Amino acid sequence: MASSATQYISEATMLRHVQDDIERRARTMDFSAPQHLTGYQQATMLRLQAEVEARASKLRVPPSRSASIATQTPHTTATANMAPTPPSVSMATPIPSNHAPANTVPPFPPTSMALPPARTAPVTNVARPSTSAPRAFPTPRTSAVANTAQPPPPASKGIPAPTTRQPPDWYLSMKASNARDKRTSDVSTRLVRVRDHIKSCKTAQNLPPLFNSIRLELHVLPFLEVTATMLRNARLLFNDDGLPQLFDDAFSNGVQYPWDIKADAQELYQKWACQDFDTNLLRGIRMGKPKSKNTKYAAPADRSSDAIEPGYPGRVPANYFGHGTLINGQWWPTQLCTLRDGAHGASQGGIYGEHGRGTFSIVLSGGSHYADEDRGDDIWYCGTDSKDGGASISDGTQLLITSTTTKNPVRVLRSANLSAANPFRPLKGFRYDGLYTVLDYAVQDLQKQVHRFHLRRCPGQDPLRFRGVERRPTSQEVEAMEKNKELRGF
């Protein structure tokens, strides 16, 4: 600290000397002549002043001392007879027109050039202008001192914006339990394993094997008998310990998780946060009696008697635009399940919307006489036939026509009923493939009022999940559907 104080005093003395020298020259020089400009001294004064103030702050020098450094010498015995120094130069004041142009200002000498020796006593026979008098020398140009100013701190990188995500209230109100249950120990072990894998990702050099392990656990966990107590003990709904680390960059500790892991983790988090621990694919669905008398289980076309249970608390309305709470690639075994979760609003129809607002969602499921074309990001989709011999346009077609004007995004779901030659077809059930915009349409059949619409996938979404390790449905979902006797025939 003593050496810093000594350096502080020495630089303050040099600053004072430079100011005195500039003022002395100001009274005798003609500043209209470029050879007399003292740019180096002006720049040195400003640089030293900034450095002295910075050191004063580090040394916890009182503000009054830091502010008066240009008017006081460090020696208390010498300051009594000292006149105040004129106010500091304003960097914002433009150079008067009678001063030298910018290209005539000589360059600064190197900063290592020796400064004049510091004075040890005040020069009393040199009168200084009063603080109210204007300065007699030109204001230094901003560009002349740009390379001496302290650069701003570098912008932070990789720090996400603050998040408001918090665990649900019911979860926060619970306390961890030390009780052990052998019947559920395997499930608890898998929950803790997910947390351990996430923790290992923070320091691991080889991440792909860990990503594969996390991906597998996320595919298996929806079909395990998980309880609220298990989740609380494993801390999987906490931001800094649990699943949010996988899909919320605010808690990922800089780890770039694959996009499909982010999607699956968020879907599972949302399900558990709503206290939905039901592993049944048909949760909330009341299965009706099959109409067919020839088979024990009805074919899909005979399942019109199935319905959502009255008062089912997990039902979500579908009359909205956008994703809502849906996740790209989210999957269901039947179309009625998409109605339950608010992905599509019709239990059988392929177009859902409201008059005057347009289309909320459509289902691509093929059809013998419709000239649909599916290229993944671009779709050509036919509206429904007219019901009165071509006298009027069908309701579904009119909804899509409205969407060509409003340009509101349309949710698109693909069905396993699509042609097997379609590479984007899900292996089973129905898959949510994101938002599309209805660009335009053409009349395909005037007699039947069949219109063919061109839809294009909205940018900025995750890719379609139709292949690779990202594919939905997962092998676990397919297996669960095949084992469910109520789903035979789908």
C-alpha cells in the first residue's frame, strides 16, 4: 500500500507539472500555427488524470482528494500559497475553426518518452488564470486520446437471460424423505442416475456417451411408476439440480445438449410438474364398446364411441394459435389423445379451426383421392370436398383459405396412416411436427370445390423427428402401444 501511495503522489506531481507547462505556453504561443500544438502534453495530461483517479479509487482516497488532484500538490506545506488550477478540459467541445485542421496535428510521441522533472515547490511568480476565465489553448480532439482511454469491459458471452422458471408450489412444499422402499428402489436409482449423468456432463471431456445415456433414461422414465416423493428426493424438478439443466440454457452450465434431449426433458418436466405420473398412454380416455361384432377389438374406424372422460383435469383446449405447451416431436397413440392434450381439436376430422380466425391445426393422414404431397418442410394439402355438389366450399377448406390471409401459424400433425413410402410418416400413432404457414392455394377440382394449399414450415424450429436417435415415437413408446390391449387395431 505504501508503494502505491508513493506512485500516486509521483504521478499527481507529474500531472501538475504538465498542466503548468501547458498554461505557460498558452500565454505565449499562437495556436493557429500547427507546429506549436502540444497534443502530446494534452493527451498525457488526460491519461495521467484518468490513471490517478483510478488509483485513487483503489486506495480508497476520499472523493474530495481525487477531484482536487489537479489543483493541489501532495505536499501540504506547499498548497497554502497555490492558486487553483483552471477547470479540466471538456472533451465534447469542438475545436474552433481558426485552429489547425485534424490532419495537421502531429502524432503523439511514444508514451515511454520522459516527462519533465516534477517540481518540488510551487512556482509563485507565475500567475494562473482564475477558474472562471476561459482556457487559452484549444480543446483536445476526442480522436487524439482514443488510444489512451481505458477500454470498456468485454461483453459477457454465453450468459443467458434471467429466467423466471421455478419448481411448482406443491414440489417446493415437500421435504425430502429418508425412508427406503425396496419395491421402488430401482425407479429411484434411475432418477438419481439421470441427475448424476447431468452432473458428469459439466466436467466430462467425452460427452456423446453421456448424452446417449441421458437420452435413454428420458425415453424410459415416462413408463416407470414415479411418485412425487421420489422426484423430491432426486431433486429432478429443481432448476440447478434437475431436468431444467437439460433444456434451459440458464442452468446448463454452458453444456450444449442435443436438441432432442432438450425437447424430451422439457416434455417430461411439464408432465411431472403437473403431478401427472400416469404411465398409461390412454390416460383420461374412456374406451367405448367396439361396433364390430366379428373381432374382439375394433378397428380404428370403429372407435368413434371412445371419448375423453368427463371432467378430466388434464384436458387442454385446442382453439389457439402456436405451440402452446406442445413440444416438437411430441407423440400420441390415437387422435383422441391429441384432442385431450390440445394439439388438435377434432377427434376424427383432419382440419380444425374457427370461422373468421382460420385454421388452428391439421392432420396429415393420407386419403385415396386427395392429391397431397409431403416434402417435410413444404406440404401441399387438399381441403375437403364440397358437400353440396360444388355449390359451396366446405367448412374445412374455408378455414384454410382464411389462413392464407391471416398468415397465423398452423399446427401440423402427421399420422401413421400416411403412405409407407412417405419418409416423414411416424411408425405408429400421431406426431406433432411444429408450425407451418399457409402460403397460397389453387383450385384442384372445381366441380367438387377441392382446393390444394401450400404450407411451409416456420423457421427457427427444431428439425422433424422422423429418423435417427431423435425419432419419435421412440422404441419404448412403440413397445408400450403394442402391449396395450386396448390399442390393438391401431
